[in-house]
Amino acid sequence: MCLAVPGKVVSVEGESDLLRMGKVDFGGVLKEVCLAYAPEAGVGDYVIVHAGFAISTLDQEAAGQVFEYLGQMNASEETEGEADDEREERKGLHDHRR
């Protein structure tokens, strides 16, 4: 499965469309990204990034929806992890009684 994530362009370097690179903020983590496939991207824009390449731009509302979905997925994983921990604790107590 491939995953592309949104990030916000915070700086752009390079004169030629083929050589444009940008620093993209992924929730506080800055990464260098090639902007050749999204030549319209500029500072303040949101881009979808896959394997170090910005493959398209998206508006702030769409980016916000993606961030919301990712947050829900993270919360779901945390809840599942807590339930697994509780089951393991109960199992440990049950096994200990034997």
C-alpha cells in the first residue's frame, strides 16, 4: 500500500521547475521535498507528498480534513492499544492465580 501525506510548504528554492525543492512541514517535522511534479506549489500551499515528491497541491480545507482523519486513526489505534494492554494485564492476573 502506498501512502501520500499532506504538508505545508514553508520555503522554496530553485529557479527551474525541474529543480525546485521545498521545505515542507509535516506537523512540526521539516523535510526537503522535490516540487517538480507540482510546479504551481508555493510558500503557504499544502502539497501531497509521496516518496519525497510533491505530487499535487490541495487547499487548506482539504488538508484539514486529512489531518482530522489521521488524528482519528491515531486515537483509534491508541484506544485499541489500551484495550490490548488491559487484556494482557487481566490475562497475567488470571495466569498468576493458577
